[in-house]
Amino acid sequence: MSKHVASPQGPKDIQRIELKDALEERYLAYALSTIMHRALPDVRDGLKPVHRRLLHVMGQLRLDPDAAFKKSAKIVGDVMGGFHPHGDQSIYDALVRLAQDFASRYPLVDGQGNFGNVDGDSAAAYRYTEARMTEVARLLLEGLDQDTVDFRPNYDGSLQEPVVLPGAFPNLLANGASGIAVGMATSIPPHNAAELCDAALHLIKFPNATPDKLTQFVLGPDFPTGGIVIDDRDTILEAYRTGRGSFRVRARWSQEELSRGTWQIVVSEIPYQVQKGRLIEKVAELLTAKKLPLLADIRDESAEDIRIVLEPRSRSVDPALLMEQLFRATEMEARIPLNMNVLSGGKVPKVMSLKEVLREWLDHRKEVLVRRSRFRLAEIARRLEILAGYLVAYLNLDAVIRLIRQEDEPKPALVKRFKLTDTQAEAILNMRLRALRKLEEMEIRKEHDGLVKEEKELNKLLKSDDEQWAQVSAEVREVREKFSKKTPLGRRRTDFAVAPEIDMELEQALIEKEPVTVVCSDKGWIRAMKGHLEDATGLTYKEGDSHKFMLKASTTDKIMLFSSSGKFFTLEGARLPGGRGHGEPVRLLCDMEASDQVVALFVYAAGAKRLVASSDGDGFIVSEDECLANTRKGKQVLNLKAPAEAVVCVAVEEGADHLAAIGENRKLLIFKLAELPEMARGKGVRLQKFKDGSLSDARAFKLKDGLSWTDSSGRNFVVTDLKEWVGDRAQAGRLPPKGFPKSNRFG
């Protein structure tokens, strides 16, 4: 017997919330947290929160560029405990990256110890390494204690941290940034600081400057690892105008001459963020797989600088082609994305153009200047108040000393007696005895006058927008001088070039060019003999087979084969079987039917034209470009209807104006070549009319030069008086001149 159990009653303040609403709200909160506090940098100082907190802690620890190093563990611990309650490894990884001169164009951290290398090896543990700030980091923090930026409570409210750093250095573009948030990402390559300062100064002077003008100063990225950008100026301009794009970066290489005419290639710079060890490993894998036919070996001879040595397969290899092969197959060429998605004003994620990024940095520097000036004015006011009190004390020194000795509470007495403020009275009481000398009064008056003058200048500065921009310009110029292209750190490392155009197809170009003689027998056995043979009499064939074709070519040529089925097949000169033995059946190299015969074999020539015709007497002119076959199956060009076969495939020389056709019935017809159409594929038109039999041969020639043929003995004949054979296309024709071969072929 079942017993009914009442459902539990929870607290009355429980609210019903739809799961969809709860997920949307929580996911949005997570997304905003990731965007604002982890992935996207602030456009003003170019830093993410973890980097900003690292520099803030190093500033608190007084790790200035000329100070002693401190253990990285101490820095990471203080950052994690006070400001960034996340994993210590992630904080240390951020610190390491700021110290790597191959990852950061202008390192913010000066590291001592093993901070990793370009091979991809990781840094030593933080208990072994030490760090301090660089001059760039000092510039980013400069003025932090002068109320130049807002502060906010840390994660537990016990400390205050800066919302953004003063940022006297154009860090966002100079060092770049990358990050993946929720639904958005950022990727900014490093740039040259001196060029950024030049562009910023131009933008101050001309606020409506165009992107085109700014890119005359900012030429493009400047990677810490160097390399060569091969994009054209229009592509680079478009990327900076929109804030989105990419840059193709290639390794820097040079050719080193060795003894006996040999040479090697030395790669001295590789693309940004490419691990050298992994790159060499990849090249070695491709070498083993025989996918780099021009390369014999690769060696890493790097010490402090990168030196990757590439040995060519032979000294006849074109070095530009060898490198082109590596650029296409490996990370010797990399594509670096540009997506300037940053936090505008520290609050709004936005894809910004080069001009907008520089504009926000300059506006931030102006705000820092104004806040710093107001802070200094307040300090001057306090100091002037104290100095006025000191002057009263010196003018009435004996009375002040007597009052202090006699009164139990001297402070109120001083205030009442000399009409001082509380601050002035406190300062007099805290004054050292050694300051009670005659000279001190003169120094006080001198300091007072100097402060009054400074106060006047600061008030003038705060009232004038032009004065403020002039001051910002002066500060930017100081940074430009400090990191000018004349300095080792400031000189441009990445150059620009146009990628060389490779005229021939790369696969073809990668083959070493050697002369060969292509020989094909009557039964379709093909081979490629080294060198150019002049005589075919010494060649041997299988029993029952005989010589049919012999043509001079090279390993880089395409060999065209025309079969009796009307198909063209394309063979690679470098892949033909060698000259030892009798070769191989051509049917192993292409899908030619067993019943097909080889009608013609020739070397492909771009733009050349051919006459193709069937045994039925139909034919047309076709360009050799239309005959190239991309697959083993070949390309059907001459359409046939059984039992007709393709019987003619001859070259049409430039200037040819007539065509001669002869049939098995031994009738010769000559007509104008213009009567024959040029087609890419088809049956063609009738060349000659036959009552019985079929077409034997055809030739295109110049009428004024006469019609020539070769007899069975190899003798050449030329007939120039051809009037009685000239007619219209598709006529029957007449018997050929005396001496024409009985084979009915022109030879």
C-alpha cells in the first residue's frame, strides 16, 4: 500500500526564474568579464589587466631599470595576492612574454635567467629567474603617483589599483597584442615606436589627416624577429584604414658562395611567432617525404643569432625557386592577422583604425598632462603655504623659539600669535634645528619665487588648449628621440619587398632542367634518353616492334600525345621512364585504351596551333593550350563516330595560308586555310570528299614556298606550281604530282 509523501516546502523567498533568462544573464556576465578583464587591451596603455598589475607591482617594489633584480616568484606572489587572484602560472607566463625580446618588440621586463628562446623552449620556473622593469615600462608608469589616472579597489577592497596607466609610450601598436574573448578577438602586430611617434606628431598638427598620409609614417609592422613583408602598399593602407587585414611575412635569406661553384642559402630571420625548432622539424619531415625536390639538407647553425643553412640538391638549382618552394610548403612564410579590436576608453570593445588608435592615445596623454598639472598646482599651493609660515618664523625667530619653550601646547599659541594656519604651525614645529641659519631664509625666498613662477606657467597651460598640445608634442618627441631609428632597439627590423613573380608553374619549375630525347615505338613503348640524340639507328626495340617517334625535349617540358580516339594526353618530361631497356608502355602513364594508336607525339608550346583530322576527312584547327589535359584520362578534342579514327595531328606554322589533304584514293586537294574553322572541341568540317576510302594525310603550308614531301629514301621534294590542285574545301581533288610517295604521306 503506497503512502503519499508531501512535496518539500522551501523558504518563501525563493523566486522562479526561466532557465533561458538565467543562462542569458550569466553568459552575458561571463562574456563581459572576459572581454573587459582578460582578453582585450585598453587602447590607451595597450595593456590587459594582468600586464597592468604586473607593472604596478614592479613599480611598488621599486624595480626601476637601474635597480637590483628581484626574484620573479616575489613579483608573481605580490600580483596574485594583491591584485590578480588567478593561477600563478598564467601570471608568470605573462611576465615571461613581456621579457622575451623575440616576442615583444620593446620588452617591458628586463629578465635575468632563462626566459625561453625562439626555438620554443619554455622559461625556467619563477623561483630561478629574476626581473626588473625596462625604460619602456618606466615610461608607462611615469606620473602614476601624481593623480594622472583613476584608481579602483582591488578584488577584495583592501588595496587600490590603477584603472589604466599614464602610458607615455605608444605601447598598444608598438608591442602589439593578441587575445580571444567571447565572440570577438584581437590581433595587433608590433610596430616601430619612432614611426608611431612621427604619425602622432603629424596627427596633433593636422587632426584631419587621412589614413593614406599616416601610413607614410607608419610603413607597416616591425616585428622583433625581423623578416620581410611582401604585401603591396594598397593592401597595407586598407588594413590600417579599416582596422582589419593581414600581412604576409617571409624569412630573410641570402646566398653564400662556397668553393668549386657550389653555394648554400642562409636564413637569418624567420617570421614572427614561428618557433625555430618546429620550423626545422617540419622542413626535415618534408625532406624525408621527398616533397622538397630542390633541397638536399637543412642544418641549424644558430648561436645568439638565427642561422639556418639550406643545401640545394645541385648547384644548377635556382635559389629563388628553392625558397619559393619553402615559402609555400613551410612557415618560412607566415600570415600575421591585423584585427584592432580594443577597449575604447577602457569600456567599449571596438575595431579601430590606425588614426582612431593614435587619436585615443593622444587624448589620453593630454588628459594625463592636465591631471598632472592640477596635481602639481595643488602641491605648489601647499608648499607656498608652508613657505609663507617659514618666512614668518624666520622674521620672528626669537619670539617663536621663546613661545615654543614656554608653552605646553605651542601649536595653538603659534596660530594665535602669528595668525598662521594649522599646516603652517605644524611645519614650523617639525622644522630641524640645523635649518635655523641665516642662509635658509634666502633659499626659502628663492624657492617661493620659483614656485610662484611655475604656478603661473601651469595656470597658463591649463587655460590654453594649444599650450597643452604643444606640451604633449614635446613629450612625444622625447620618446621618439629615446627610441629613434639610430638606436639599436629603435632601428627598423622588418623590411618591405614585392614577392618575385614565378613565370612557370611551380611544380614544373622545381624540376631540374635537363635535355632528353623522347622515343616512342610503334606499339606505344615510351622512354626518355639523357641528352639530345641525333640518330635513332642505334636504338633497340622489343621483338616485333619498331621506331615511330623521336623528339628532342627537356625534363621541364610537357609532352603531348594524340591518340587515334581523338584524345590528347599530357605527360611530364621529368616523369617519363628512363632510357635503360625499352621503356614502359605509354598506357601505364595515361588511361589510353588498348585499341588506341599513338597518332602524334610532340612538345607542348604555348600559343601554338595544330590541325587535327579524322579518317572520315573531317577536321579543324585547335590551339595547343586547349589540348592540355589535367588528368590521366586525357582530354577529348576531336569527336569521332565509329569506325572513324583520328589520323592527322600536325603543327600549323605561323604564316601558313593553305592546306593540302590527300586520301587513300590518292587524290590531292589544296585549299585556303581560312576555310577551316578554329575550335576547342568538335567534329570539324569536311576537308576532302571521298567516294570510297578515307583521309591519309594533311599539311598546312605557305603556297608561295610550295608543297614539300619526303620520300621513302629520305629525299625532299618541293613543288611550287600547284594551280591545278588548288580548289575549294570539300572537293575531291586530283592525282598528286609525279614522285609523290606511294604511302600517301607527306613524310
